[in-house]
Amino acid sequence: MSKRDELIEKYAADLKDKCGVNPSMDLLKKVTIGCGPSIYNSDAATVAGSQQAELDTVKNNFLIKKLGLADGANLDAGIDAVMEKYGRSNANKYRAVVYYLLTVHFKKESIYN
């Protein structure tokens, strides 16, 4: 099993155990691949849900640039909903899991087809 496959399994477990979501493995794999090499860097692989600068990066680089969403209060509300679902007290929020949840939240799975 490759390192990426191991990480995808870890992300799937997080989605099931911490978020109560039964993930589409195909979509999770595509989202993970879309994260690029950041998944192998311990700092870049996670999202600091309590740091506004980090949340702004998620909004600008993922929601607006990648998913093509228009900036607005709904983006912040979506990020907030995902952080709540993942668990605010959960220190390690994997970027691929956050991006997966945001993709599903905004119904943008078609971006990865």
C-alpha cells in the first residue's frame, strides 16, 4: 500500500469516526490527490480551525479558486459548519477531510469528475 493510500484510509476513518460520515472513497481519493504534496507535510496536512488566517486560506484557495464559489457569508458559514462537524476540540483536522466535507457541503462533487 502506498503512503497516499495509507493516508486516504486514515482520512476515511476520521470521516467515519469523528464526523459520522460514510465517505465516497472515489471522491475522497480525488480530493486527497487535489491537495498535492501538502498531505505529506505535517504542518500543511492539517487545518488550524481556530486560526482565522488559516480559515481565510481555505476560503480563498479552496472554496473560491478550486470550487469556483463566489465570496460571501455563506462560505464562512460553510467552513464553520464543517469545523463544528469535525469537532472543534479535535486538534488534528486533516486538510483532505476538511476539503472533502466542504466539497460535499457545497454540493461541488462534480468538480472532481
